[in-house]
Amino acid sequence: MFLAPPGEVLTALELLSRRGFEAYLVGGCVRDAVLGREPDDYDIATDAVPEEIKRVFSGYQTAEIGIRHGTLTVVMNGRPIELTSYRRDGVYSDGRHPDRVSFTKSLEEDLIRRDFTVNAMAWRPDGGLVDPSGGRNDCKNKLIRAVGEPGERFREDALRILRALRFAGQLGFEIERNTHQAMMREAAGLSRVSAERVAKELNRTLIGDFAANALRAYPEVLVLALPELKPLLRPEKTNDGIWEQTLIPLEGTPKDPALRWAALLLFCGKPQSTSGGPVPPADSQECSVTLAESILRRLRQPRMLTEQVITLIRHHEQRIDPANLRLWLSSLGPETAKKLLLLKRAGVSAKEPGDTRRIEQLDSLYMEAVRLLDEGLCLSVRDLQVKGDDLLAMGYQRNRRLGQALDELLRQVLTGELENRRDALLKAAESLLPID
């Protein structure tokens, strides 16, 4: 393995070492290095207890969030570095945090309390790799395996059930059989996990490089958190292929949370209706909108994400073409409209993979949208070259008709009937001037 930590991280290791403490890089950065990937961040574990860590880094900005569990964040040259004392955990009565944490001088004790073997490795420049649970071998074999007795790990924190799915989606790994069996046995523990923590794991799962493959392999894990999607997995003939129709669009969208959630929930209202028969096509989309909104609100997702996902699902079947592209960019906003084009493209790839003509049209529309936005397309009344005061000077009254006139001018600009030029707009506004 090759690991070249940033200078600030090496400095942190060295400062602890100079004061006589042991310190290792641990967790995801070591796993990523073993896999030949560039780590996103770097965490350090040390035999120094929190008060000792504070003294070592007294000259630096620190954040004590997590200090109750032995974690201190040090900021060095603008880089946050998480430092955690070696510890052994007590009972997890809340299914999230240990009731009591005791510190230890043993790195191995610290590593064997962790969730999965691929995250239970440590490394330092002069000490090499420490791997008591076989994480390096599991990386080689592309396996997510719980450390120690799997059931115990998931009873400690049931969110680890979804973390296993997330790592499968991020890394493209399989979940080891005994680990998977324990996940399903301990699934009831997820009821004690907060909606916010569940949402965070699902968000990270969906934007993984291998998200569709993970959901294809382990849909039963996903529906532990999203039971509303269970009907998509039923083997009845009426539902044949719906889950795959869901995964192909997800596979074909960029790694954007709103796009991936929209793809996942696009057909969630398509299976059986409450009356037992299939949902009529005209109602299926609105059913999906209603169900998706319920899911996202239950998970307490951010309002902006929820609204964008709902908008994408609601409009994904509507036609976008060169004649109305500007109207879509205006009505939905540029970012949401561009995402809608990407979602529609992924949907065509799923339902009609041979329809290259429509795919090419959507690609062309997307590029045209980018071009228009780069050129400063007029998208709202604020962008018009005339303002309300200009219309008031022409004889308009400050009432509803003023707003209606501005809206009509914008519509004509967006449809290409008018150029966004002051003289052209004033002339058009004059023709719209109400006669009282």
C-alpha cells in the first residue's frame, strides 16, 4: 500500500510522537490507501487521553464536539484533523453510543471495537500496517465483513446495517454472508435510530459509484429503511421488472442526491393500488409524488432536497423540446430544469434503450440549456429590460394588471416572440395597456 498524508497530518503524528504518545492513522483513509484510492480525510487514533491531546495541540484551534467519547478536532492550516483516544466501549443501551467509554493504551483493543474489518486497520509511517481483523484481505476479496461477532456489532448500533449497504454502494463490495444474515436478524434495531441518521446513510449510499449494483444485490436491506418500496420487489406478474426499471435510471444519473432520490422513487407509486388492482397510468405519477413526499418528510430530509425531488418526479413525463426549453428553465429554475433533462435521459435509457434519437435530442437540449444560461438567458421578470416603473410611466396602474403585463412580456421573450430589448418591450407593453 502507498499512503502519503498531507503535511499537516504528518505534523500532527509527529507532535504526538515527540511528546511520547503513540499515534496511527485509522479508518477510511487506511482502507482507501489499501485500495489504491485517494483518501478524502484523515483520522488519527492515539494512546493520549483527551486532556493530553489538548495540551499537545494547545497552540492550535480545537473543537471539542465528541470529546465525551474521546474525540477532539484540531485545525491545522485550515485542515480539520480528528484525533481520538484509543478506547474500549461499554454497553450501547441507546443503540447508538456506548453508555460508558474507557480509554486504553492498546491500539488493537481500539481496532477490534470498530464496525467492519475494512475500517479496522491502522498505519503510521514508521510502524507500517496494523490489521488485527483481516481487513486488508477483505479489501482484496472485496468483502464487507463485521469485526468479531456480527450480531453484537449491529446490536451496538443498528445504523451499521445501513452502513454496510453504503460501503457496498461506495466500494462495489459484497456483504459477507454471516454479516448479511446478522444484519437481517438485528433489523428491528433500526426502529431506534433517528430519521436524520438513517437519511444521512441513505444519501451517501445513493451517490456511491456502485449504488445501483448494491441496491440490485441487497434490496431487502434498503426496504428495512424504506418499507414503502417493498411492493416494487414483489414477484407478482404485474410488478415484473419495476425494480430494474428503477435501478437503470439511477445508474444513468450523475451522483447528485436529488437526481438519485428522484430516480429511486420515480416509479414507487406504480405497483398495486390499495384496492388491489394496478394503478391507472394517469394516476401512477401522482401516486409516486405523494409517496415520495411522504418518504422524504419522514426522513426529515432538507426542504430544498425534498422539493427538488418532488418536482423532478412530477414533471419527468412531460415533454421538453426546443420550443419550450426556455419556459422550463424559467418555471423550474435552471438547475432543476437541467436535472430534469438528465433524469428524462436516464428514463429513456431504461424504458427504451434503443431510442437513440430521443437520447440525442435530450443531449442536445441539455447542451442548449447550458449555452443559453452561459449567455445570460432572461429567466424572470427581474431580468427584463423594462421594469414596473417603466410601465407605470406609460399609464399602467399599480395593480394586478401591471404584474400580468410583465408576466406576458416575459412569456413572449421566453417563447422567442420578443427580444429582451427595451424598445421592443415598451412597444409590446403599449399594445397590452388596458383601456379603462
